[in-house]
Amino acid sequence: MKEVIAIIRVNMINKTKDALLAAGVPAFFANEVLGRGKGLGSGLPQDDKGPLEASLRLTENQMETGRLFAKRMVTVVVPDNKTDAVVSTIIAVNQTGNPGDGKVFVLDIDDSLRVRTGECGESAIC
């Protein structure tokens, strides 16, 4: 089993939710989070000249304070054979080519337990 964690733009959560449902992933979590990337873009709004020019307008003070941006964190646990499909779906929906599109992390999960029934392993997540 794998845990797929995606940090995405706030305005992409509904599209991501719909795409995951269409891909056969009915269960996942979504949380409101704050964060920033390493680049100047970090999800800044675009102006008519593009994201880089908009980000260059940051003052030194704003950069020093480490301004955090609202994002959404989507978490889903899937069997190993569905991991690539989930990751591909998330990337396809969220990739704009601009800074701030997000990140996807894939982690190993040793076990899962369904509290109601006591099921273990993949049967507890399917």
C-alpha cells in the first residue's frame, strides 16, 4: 500500500476531487494548509506579464518574513497497483506549468486497520 500526499492550489481542489472520483478513488482526505515553495513563485497570483514578474515585486521584507500561502493537502491511501494512476491523475489535473502547481509525495504504508470490522491490509482500504 502507498500513501499519496499532494499539495495543490486552493482553486484546484474541486477538479482534483472530481478527477479522483472518476479514476475510481472514492476515499481521500483534504485539508487546508499553509506553506511555501523554495522558488519565488510559491503560488503567487499571476499578473499580465506572468508569475515571475509578479513574484519579483515582492519586497525584501516580504521575502524575509517567509510569507505562507493557502494550499490544499490531499491524502489518499491506495493499493500498490493503483499508485501510478492516482499520481498521474493528480498531476494531469494540477499541472499548469507555473510556479506553485504543487508537490506529490508517495510513502510506503505497512498496514491499515478498519476499526468497525477489524479488517487488515488492503481489504481495509478498498
